[in-house]
Amino acid sequence: MSNRRISGFKPTGPLQLGNYLGAIRPVIEAQHRQPTTVFVADLHALTVPHDPARLRELTTQVAGLLLAGGLDTRSTILYRQSDLPAHAELHYLLECVASYGEVHRMIQFKEKGGGSGTRLSLLTYPVLMAADILLHDIAEVPVGRDQRQHVELTRDLALRFNERFGPVFTVPEAVLPQVAARVADLSDPTAKMGKTNASTNGVLFLLDPPDVLRRKIMRAVTDTGTEVVYDPERKPGVSNLLDLLSAITGDKSEQIAAKYENYGSLKAATADAVIALLEPIQRRYHELTPQDIEQALAQGAAQARERADATVSRVRNAMGLTTAQPAPAGSPGTPTTAPTPR
């Protein structure tokens, strides 16, 4: 079985520190040890109301931060999801194998959907996520605990398809990050730090200036008492700061706690570590031009297209569909010259 891995990043908001520690950094650290495919999941961003200009801006920003964070396009494929029509085609073909009941019970739809104005794509997007994975013969999918349900659906669809139509799909496994799978909001340590939180006071965005990062960390919610102790149950605020430092330095949270006598010194050290981590990423990001980013995405799409189209061709054949062949040049309805740009 291939050890190829895949990660997708949805451009619904600016990337934040939890995205980097839990998803981006593990991809970058492993990219030279195993084949890796990374895509910006702009089709997934259409499941909720969105502004088209903002979507384009965030798609470019996400891709730029992946490059600035160390993604090496010489060994890793990076592309924009909508640049590969195979995603949408395989999505529909898998819908013909999926059932309403199994997608309706997915947790995101229960939390965000149900109203008359809910987009149908919010119900069916877990099947698109399955298509994203199965398109590339992926064996391992790094996910947080809140995404394991989607990988289980992908496995179910792959196994069902293989049983009905023959061995077409690689059946993937979910792989949990070893550290920082869940980073809490600094303003509410019981909530996950996210790109689209209602308040951004406790969210450390990757492009926040150093003074903004420091201010947010120094204002982080702590706990009663003054002793720095790692105790996620009784001291979630302090423990969250310790977990952040642990994820950045590699030291254990309990060991870090022993170094600080009060909350102020812990916050200052956390701010210093976060700023030092993000400064080179921000510098490289601002050195990139939009043309650099577009070139990298186009190159990645060209690399990904061959495998993606081959997968869709296998699926079509297995399901009894005829794989379309390109029409010969000069045939009826086929232009023999390039159309005039408009």
C-alpha cells in the first residue's frame, strides 16, 4: 500500500496558530519522508454564504502561508482544489454509492445545518471530502479528533465501492497528530482556537503583527490562584499556555510549568516563543508575489491531474460508464484555432 498522505486547508478564514501546529508543521516535517499532496479546499468553502472576492483572497493567502511555512514544491504537490475537475466528478460518482442517512448524521451538518436556507452542499460535502482523499490513492490522512468521522465515512464508501464494483480504491487510515491536535482559544480555554471564531481576541493568526500577538497572549484568560501548574481540568487557561509552549519547544508541559513562578512570566515567555516561531514565516510570506503563488498552484495542479484523472477513469469504467475520449482536431464542433480572448 502507498504511504502517500494528503492534507486540505479550507479558505474560510485566516490561518491561525492551531492550524500551523496541528496541521501545517507536521506536513512540512514529513514531506521529504513520504509522498505528500496538499490542496487549498476552495470548493468546501462554498458550503456556507461567502464573498467571492474574499474567497479568492483567502485562497491565495492560505497557499502563500503554506509556501512560507516551508512546503517544498519540489517534493510536495500543492494545488487549488477547484483547478481539478476530477474532484467534482468523483464527488458525484461517490454520491451514487453513499446513502442519505450516513451523510445526514455527520456532526458538522447537525451543528450548522437543518434550516430551510441551508445549502445542500453542507449536507453532501463529507462525500466531497471522501473524493478528495480517494482521488489520490491516499493511505494516511492526518486529522484532528473532530475530523475522524469524515475519514470513517471515506473508508465506508471505499470498502462499499470495492465490494460492489471491484478493487478500485485504496482504503485510507486516519492518523492523529502527536502534538497540538487541539489548541484552545486564549479568551476561552474550553473552546477550540479557530479561523472563524466570533471573537478574535483569543485567536493567534499567523499574520498577526508581533505587537498584536503579544497583546493577545498577555491578555489570555488564566485561572484562580497564582501558581503555575499543569492541570487541564482545574487550570485550563494556564495549561493552554503551557501546551502552546510545549508544542513550540518540544518540552513537556509539566516540565515547563516548573520554570515559572507566576502567570505574567509564563505569558511573556509564551509571547516570545510564538513571535520567534512566526517571524520567519511572516517574512517569507511578504516576500512572495501573487505570481509566485499562482505559479506554484498551477504547477501542482498539473502534477496532480494525471493521477486524479486516472482514478476517475477507473471509477467510471467500474460503474459502467464510458470514459470520454478527446475529439480529433477538426471534427464537428471542435475549434481548430484558439478562441479569441474576451
